[in-house]
Amino acid sequence: MQVFKAYFKVMRSSAASIAVNLGVFLGIAVLLSSMAPETAVMNFEPTRTPVAVINRDGNGQLAQGLVDYLGQTSRLVPYPDDPEKLQDALFFRNVEYIAIIPAGFSDAFMSGESCAVQKVIVPASTSSYYVDMSINKFLNTVRLHRKYSGEGSQAELVAAARADLAFDTPVAMKSFGTATGGERPGYAYYFAYSAYALLAMIITGVSSIMIAFNRPDLYLRNLCAPVPSRSTSLELAAGHGVFALGCWAILVLGSFVLHGKSLVASGLAGLYSLNTLAFAAVSACMGFLVGSFVKSGGSQAGAVNVVTLVMSFLGGVFVPQSVMNKSVLSVGRFLPTYWFIRANDAIGELTGFTADSLRPIYGSILIQLGFAVATFSVTLLLSKERRLSHL
Amino acid sequence: MFMHVFSYRLKCLLRDRETVFWTLIFTLLLATLYYFAFGHLTGEQERFDPVRTAVVDSPAYRGDVRFQQVLASLSEPGENQLLELTVADEQQAERMLENGSVAGMITVGESIGLVVKQSGIEQSILKAILDEYAHTTKTVVGILAKNAGAAQQLISELGDRKGYTEQISFSDAVPDTILGFFYALIAMACMYSGFWGLRNAIDVQADLSARGARRSVAPIHKLGVVLADAAAALAVSFAEVLILIAYLAFVLRINFGNQIGYVLLTCFVGCIAGVSFGGFIGTVVRGNEGVKTGILIGASMTMSFLAGLMWVGIKDIIARKAPVLSYINPAALISDAFYSLYIFDSHRRFFVNIGMLCLISAIMCAASFMRLRRERYASV
């Protein structure tokens, strides 16, 4: 037990950087869970695109009618008539459509002259089409009324158009058994991001121990100590295992604290925990690999960051796999994070516990374990060669 | 003598592999990962594609010729195509809806309805199309009730719907939000120049390093040493940021606009701010090297975060809710300078950013100078 006890004494030296990783992750998780909607929306809600309307035709009732109608079909965000502020708003997508009603628009429209609402948009974007539809629908309806129904004043025309446009097509939501109405639940994000936290924490911890125990003089001293080297290795391995299990337990506990109710209700907690456990094993083996190559704290920090960031970005931890570039994803397949996220996504979309729907999840978990075994074996092979070079 | 100190300092800094890794290799790696993970996103995610839709093939649908015509004209290939239509029986349509190969399923019975799996913009467009069909019908019926004679003209005019919007632009720049990440990344690289400034500060103070002690007793004016060191740090960090900019512009094809001179000016001023920030931490903050490095990393990451490194929107939120913070955060000033160059036609905001950066750098240099000058040690 000598080595096992020493393990956790050494671990204290890297406790700070592990705690920073854990703290950052939990901070982000709390932030995200406070932003995610707690109850799933089961009714259809039309998208309300954020629009900035600059009405330079202040006196026109028609222009005002258009603004009111846009206020009903989209979300109006008040902005001053200042190009710099409007450009900022569009770049950061506080608004996705800027509609400028030019001065004299209402009168020009009423007299049948050609006139148009000026728009500043993200070119060819879906939301711009959507808002265009509202504007065109309103003005075309007013035009037909003006030409054919004999209504004269702008106010009458606006009222007639609004009456025509009041009808809503009935929309039914069909959820096909998913509990979330197609929305990705908060805990799915939690477990996806936990891949980054697990990697960073476990690799930092495991490699710190490895660096300490692989220092040449210490290593040689341990070789001639009256403790069989087999039991040294076994106790170290037990330490790695306990440490990885501890990190995993903290993250699973965190998921229950933040999303307990919905997670339990979904009945998926077991599968998520199993998947993260497999990934914890992968992380421990990655830590083993990193630890047997780096020798100092400085290069360890670099290696940990490179490994975790590359694996997280290319595996789809930060950006969902569904929106990632296909060719990047095909490279990502060679990383365990890809299979972790695949299993994670599949669990989130599970509609029933049938063998058919569970098979891909267990398959992805097994592939992760395969990665763990492969990483472990490669490290053993390489470190054996290097160990002999000490002597 | 200046050149002598400068050239040796340059060698000394360049041999610090670890700092070269963090200030150059790490930023290049992060740029590559950003590019692969979401470099393509704005274009692909926001671009309009015809909405994939299923319509249930029922007797009522087959009987409604006018509705069929409208759907057919909306799904005609071309610039104005709104729908990608599949006519299917109910079960097949439901299957398509379930596996996500269509966004919605149109049902025609006594009235026209829509079935969807979730709320979203594609589903909203579908609803808007169906709404419009119902609204137009209502308009026509209403008008004909008052003015039956207009029937012929009215029907012919329905096919000729006018577009009432005209696209204009404040400037030629496409508002691509993803650029914000890369501008914040350059800001981070500039702030990481602080590592060089910190090294300089440690290597010149006798109570912090053996090298500082040796240099303190060297027969050369301290100001000369400090200036030569600063010039070397600036040269290294500017070269590194130039490599990053070249990589972003020529390999990853990130758009910086076409004002190369101003882009380089921003990089240079950003590096000055970074180096003086490192020097400031190294001289003004008390404590050993570990503490100072920790503070430098923490501060530069916080500043980069507020400039939009992890979440682009935060920069704009700060600028609107707490504008003072964005004027005193060098990282936000650097990324806003790049943004202003890209998006605006005028240079007013750009020069405000550059001016603030110069001011902040001057204050930090002055503080470091006050701290360093006439420093005496009882025993070295």
C-alpha cells in the first residue's frame, strides 16, 4: 500500500490545476443549465426573427401599420437610426434583419408609385426570406384592397389587411415518443461537455503522477526497493483507476445536482453514466500515454492542452456533430471523443429501450474501450523500451 | 551597446521553447481547430435552402387543383424556390417526418393543416406559406363580395405578386459572426506577448532571478537594458503575430478586409500593449514568478474571453451594457480594431481603438518605469 498512499500525496501537488478545470467546467455547466428551458415546449411556436425597424416615414399610417404587423410576426428590437449601431447589431445577430421604411413611403405606395422597404440583411439567409414574406404579404394585401375594394384611407386599408391576415393555419406537433419535443435537453449538453472536463482533469492528474514516479533517480531507487516492481505497477494502476473513478463520480453527481429531475424522468441516467465511465477509462489511458512522454510541468501543461483541445474540437464536443463539416468528421472518427459524442447523441434521441436502438450506443461505448486498450498497450510497449534505456 | 544587448536578448528569448510554444504554436493550433470546428458555420447554417416538405396525398388534396398549382409553383427549381416537395401517403409522410428527412407534413382535409416534429425556422416558413394561401383566399373572397366585377383582373393580378423589399448595404462587408472568434484569437495572441514582457521584467530585477542580479551589476545604464529588452520582446512577439495573421489570411482564408497597412498597425500596437502588460505584471505585482505567471494567464484569458474568444456575443453585450469595460480591455480594443477595419467604411472607431491601446500601453509602461527606477538592493 506504500505506493498507493504515496500516489495521493503526489496528487495534491496538481490539485490546483485539476480544480481549475473542474471549476471552469462546472461554471459553464451552471450557466448553460440556467439558460436552457427547463420544461419542453410541446406546442408549436413560430420563429420570431429579431428585426430592427427604422421608420423614417413617421407620419404615414400605412408605414405604421406595417411596423405593427411586423411586431406581430417578428420580434422588434428597438435601435436608433445609427448605421454603426445597426451594423454592430447585425454582425452579432442581435437583429437578423434591418428594415428601413424610407420617408414618404406611405404616400408613394398609395399613389401607386414604385416604392420599397430597404433592408440590410445577412445575404441569402433563411431568416431574411422569412421576414421578406411578412413584408410582401402585408403590402400585397394592402395593394389589392386599395385597387379593388374601394377603401380609401390608409387606416381603412391597414385595418382591412390586418383582418385578412388574422387567420392562423393549425399546426400539430408530433413528438414520436421523444420526451423533449425534438429539442436537445440540457443534460445532453452537460454530458457532451463533460468529455472536455474528464480529459483535462484525468490527463493532468495521471500524467503528474507518472512524471513524479518516472524521474530517473526516483525510478532507479524504487527498482532496488524491497517492493516487487509488479506490486508497484499494480498499486499505481489502482491509483489511476480510483482517481479516474473519482473524477467520473464528481461529474455524474454534478449532472444530478443540475439536471436531476429531468434526467431521472427521462430514465437515461444509467446510459449516460455508462458512456462517461467508458470515456473516463479512455482519459486515464490518454493520461498514461501523455505521462510517459513528458518530463516537466511546463511541457505537461502544453501536452494536456493540445490533446484535450484537439480531441474535443475534432470529436464534436464543442460544436455538435450534426453541424460539423463532413470531412472534418471523417478525421474525427479516429478519435475516441467522436464515439463518445456519437453515443451521447444517440442516448439523447432514444425513443424506446429496444435492442435495435440500443445496439449503436453499446457499439460506440465498446469502440471507446477499444481505444482505451489500444492506447494502454502502445504506451506499455513504448515505455518498456525506454525503461531498459535507463540501465 | 544597445544592439549588443538587443541581439543577445533576442537569442535568449527565442531559445525559451516553452514560451514560444504558448505564444506561437498554441495560437496556430487554436486557429486551426476553430477553423475546422466552425469556420464554415455561418454560411452553411444561415443560408436559405428550399424547405423539404411532404404533402399527404389524400382525395381532398387531389381535388384542390389551385392549392396543387401554388405548391408546384413554389417548388419550381430556380432562384425563388421555397419548397422541395414530396407527395406521399400518410404513413410514408409520417416516417419521413420522424426520421427528419422533411421539416413538415402538409395535410389537406376540410382545411389545410401542418404537422411538424419541432418548432423552428423551416417549420415557421412552411406555416407562413400556408397562412399566406389562406390569407390570399380570404382577401379575394372579401374583395369579390364588395366588387364582383373585378374578378377577372383580380385573378390575373394574383399571379403577379410584387416584391416590396430592396436590399441595401451600409458597407460591402458580409456580416459573418464567425470572424469575431478569429479576431479575438489574434487579440489573445497579442496579449500572450505579455509572457515576453514578463520574462524581461523577471530577468532585470535582482530579487527575482539570478540573471537579474548579474545584469543589475553590469556596467550599463539600466534604462538602456530595459529598452533593448523591450525592443527584443516586441520584435519576437510582432513576428509571431505576423505568422499567425499570415496563416489566418493565406491558409485559412479569413477575411481581414483589404487595408493591409492598418491590419499591420493593429498587430504592432497590440503587441506593444501585450509586452507592456507583461512588464506591468512583472514589476508592479509582488510575488514570485509562479504567482506573476498565474496572474498573467488569468488576466489575459479573462480579457480574451470578454473580447469574444469563447463566445462572440459577449463582446457586443459588454459594449452595450458596460461600455467602459470595453474601452479599458486591451483584448477587446484589438479585436474591435480588426472588426472596425472589416465592417466600417470610416476609420473613426478604428482610431479610437488604436488611441486607447496606445494610452493604456503608455500608462502601464510608466507604472513599470516608476517601479523599476532607482531600485537599490542592500545585497545582491
